[in-house]
Amino acid sequence: MEFALTKEQEMVRKTAREFAEKEIAPIAADIDERAEFPAETVRKLGALGFMGMTVPKEWGGSGMDDISYAIAVEEVSRVCASHGVTMSVCNSLVCWPLMKFGTDAQKEKYLKPVASGKVLGCFGLTEPNAGTDAGSQATVARKEGDKYIINGSKVFITNASKSDVTILFAMTDKSKGTKGISTFVVDSNTPGYSIGSIEKKMGIRASIQTELVFQDMEVPAENLLGKEGQGFKIAMATLDGGRIGIAAQALGIAQAAYEESVKYAKQREQFGKPISSFQAIQWFISDMATEIDAARLLVYKAAFDKWKGRPYTTSAAMAKYFASDVAMKATRNAIQVHGGYGFTKDYAVERFYRDAKITEIYEGTTEVQKMVIAGDLLK
């Protein structure tokens, strides 16, 4: 069994870390404070090939493996989780379903621009009354001749206000339940497509989540992704891979919290000596390091399973469940190590703590991950 990364994977880590520390770190606190989408650095991430990492080069991507992708998200999220989720959405939730289910014409028109980093994409599944219960879609697509008329709305859609391409889910036959859901690739400038309210959030404030509203929006039948009625299957399969991206994001946040805690513990003095000499602080650091290493193994294992074409639904769920839990523990402990200073915006651990929470919620809550895991173990 080999635990070492390949030279290519190490190079991805080096490139991602250098870019994140040079380009993203100087602006991370500011864009969080102002809730400003970092368009320029996101564009540069695309130019580096980080928006379609596992997409073959012939379709505009970088042709890399899934472990390299997880490493890149981890390294970017270590500096700024908002950049990390923007990257994860394009890779996992937009490029992957287009690559897996798209026609050559759809790949040419929509996949290439997203994978090459020229445009952003978003994933329109969640609705006001269809979150964990994704099968209860209220957005409706009615077929009329060679087009579909779509009405409805979506909420909490990452990248939506900045995207040119939307992977959209709508009910084409309510009588069939989840088997009546279909998927569409939609140009964001389509008449009837509009941006609703922008969410004001606790964390990942530089990543924009918005409401999408569709009013008599006409989408050509050729924009159906996969087959009619295949939408729920596409959504669930896509989220399996998306969970690896979010697990990697959580891992990056936890790593950052750990590193800041080690640095602070060595510098901060109380009772005439560094607080790193106190057992309570040492235990915080030990717990962080051990749990982060365990989380990293789970994340890379899930990415490896996906890369090798093995079943990865359960390993992805385990990775997301555990890594998000570790991120919450690590950031909470990091604030404890920093004491009162950790509760202020003068120290990055305050931002890390706010960012960590969402990793337990989006792309399937912790409770959903446990349901997925148990469903596999007890079948």
C-alpha cells in the first residue's frame, strides 16, 4: 500500500499553495468582510486549469486525477473557503454531469468554457421546500414542441449571479415522483431567467449564494441533459462527487486552523512562558493534528475510489461527514487556543470558524451522510 503522492500530485499542491498564498491570502479577510465576490482571482484559478481539473483536455479541462482535484481544493480552502467552494461547484457540480451525461454538442458549447475557466457555472437543485428532500421539486418544465417552458425557483445557488451556465433540475412529470425529474443545461441569459435575493451569510461570505427565478423560460429540447426522467439519478450521482470537493474544503479549513494555532501557541506567553508549554494547549494541538490526518486519509481515499472507477458513494459520504466534523472541532479549538483574541476579526481563526459550519450542511447535511453510510452498511 502506497501513501505517497505522485510527482504530479505534489506539483499540484505546490502550485495551488503558492497561488493561494500569493494571490488569495492578501485579500481573503477583506473580501469576507465586504462579502465581495473575488472575480479576478477566480479568473486566475481558471487560467491555471483549476476549474475543470478532471475533465479531459479535449474538452477544455486539465485531464488530472481526482486526488489532484481534492488537493487543489484543500490548498485553496486553507487560505479562503469562499474560493474553494467556487472551485468545487464548477468542477464537481457542473463539469462532471456535463462530462458524464452530456452530448458532444453540449460538451462543446457548455463544458469547454467552464472547464477551461472562461466562464462559471452553477447547480440549480435546492428549492425553498426541497432541500434534503431533493425529490420534492416544485419547479416545472412543460414540453411544447421542440422546447420546454420552465417555471419555478431555486435557493442557495452558489455562483448563480456570476454564472453563464446552469445545471437545472425541474419536474417534467409530477405523477412519477423522483422519476419525473429531468435535468437541463440553461444559458443564464435566457429570457425568463432572473436572479432573486442574495443571501446574507455567516460564513463563506465572498462566495455568492442567490435565489434563481424562472418565469415562462423557454429552453430548447436539445438542452435536456441525459434522458427525460433521469434528473434525480443525475443529481444524486453528481452530489456523490461534490461531497469529495466539500470534504476537501473542510480539510483545508481545518488545516489552516491548526497551523494558526501552532504559530500562536509558540508566540503567546502567559505566566512567563509560551502557552505551547501548557498541557491543555498541547492536547488541543494533538487532537487537531491527529483528526486532520485521519480526515485527509478519508478524503483522499474517496477521491482515489472515484478516480479508479470504484463505487464511491459511501466513501464520499464518510469523507464529508468526518472532515466537516473535524473542521468544526479544529476551528472551535483554534479559537480556544487564541482565547479572547480568537473571538476578534484581527485573527483569521474567527473567519475559519464561521466558514467551517457550512461544510456540515451543503451538498447533504451530516445527518444525510450518516443515512447514506448506514444505508450501505445495513442493506
